[in-house]
Amino acid sequence: MSAGRMLITGGSAGLGKAMANQAVKAGGSVVCLDVRPPDQADGIVYIECDLSDPASVERTLPTILSAGAYTHVFLNAGASATGAFEDIPAAAIGRLMCLNAEAPMIIASSLVRHGAVTGGICFVSSLSHFTGYPGAATYAASKDAVAVYARSVRKPFANAGVSVTLACPGPLRTDHAERHAPEGADASKRMAPDDAARAIMAATMAGRRLIIPGTGPKLFALAGRLFPGLVIGQMRKLIYEKLEKPVW
């Protein structure tokens, strides 16, 4: 991994934290954009921002720009809402759509417009991009939106000298995944955040268009495209039917 200055949203926990730690270990510097500060301070500049609040995103944009330029940007911050779709309140849906889709779009377009990225931008979507997701409909919709956006801006961003990578990781071994998993789900089957971070960062620095970390998730993505009805049915049985209450 080459050292540089990286912007990582959601860099205080989970996948984002793993990315930040690996970047610092490689001799790079990190600007962490999150609602709470990271545990590690060395090599990390923290910018507070509630990415689920449009006003907070707009207010923080000048600070984000002034902290650049960035060699690479990882728009990683995200959250889920699980349960029957009719049980998720409208306010929770709005905040989720801002965090998972609107905020990364606004930040990416602002950075490119102001010439604040010299290498590449990675949009972290989800394996749900390749299937329906009963039990997490809003999450899937928001992650699909950012995936389509990434594909749509690839050419114009390339004209500005910025590559675009779409990352679609599967379930990871994080506190967030545990919170939204059905009762009794086996966490050992989820990918370690460090492994996913390593694969995603390498792909972004190489300018790859798509990265799906892990053999299992790659096979799942293929199955989702070839047998959509079957895969959605399995998702319903494995997740939706086992959820005991809505969580957002």
C-alpha cells in the first residue's frame, strides 16, 4: 500500500477503522470524518460530522475541502435498518438515505469539482447490490443508489483525473453487523474487517472498477444475478423471517 493522505468516512469503527489503521501503518495520513472520534490519534485528523444530517454535511464541506488534497477517498460510512419495512419510521428512512447515499454523492462531487482528489474515490456499497434484501429494504435501496451513482460518474470523474471504484463487501465481523443480525446468526462466517479493508484499499489504489472481497461473496453476487428469485427467497428465510423486532 502506498502512503498518502486519505479521507475515510466512518473511520472510527468497523471497516473504516480497519482502513484508517492500515493506512497509518503504511506511513500515510488519514482524515477521519465521523460522528465520533477514533480511538487512535497518531496520523489521524478527526473532523466531526453527522453524515446522516444534511445540514451537518453542508456545514462541514469547507472543512473537508481545506483538509485536502487527498490521494484517495473512501466513502465508507453507512448503517442499516432491519425489520419489516412498514415498521421503520419515516425519520429513520430519511437519515439512512442521507448517510448511505446522499452524503457520499455530495462529498464526492464537491471534492472532484474543487480538485481535492489526486488519485481515486471508492464508494462502499454492499453485496445487497446484487439482490433484493427482505428485512433491510431501505438499506438495500440506499446502497444500490450509491452503486448506480458510482457507475454514472466514472467517466466524468476520469476526465478530472480521478478513478472510481465500487466496493461491495458482504457481511463483516463488526458490532454493527451483530446488532442487525437475526438471533443466533454465526458471526464466524462473516469476513474480518481487516481482510475486507486490505482488499478494498488495494483495488482502489490500483484503479479497479469493482471489488467484491472474498470468494463466498463473489459467488453470492453471481447467484444473485443468475437466479434472483431464488436468492431473494433465501434471504427472506435466512434474515427477514428470523428478525424479532425492528432495529434502526
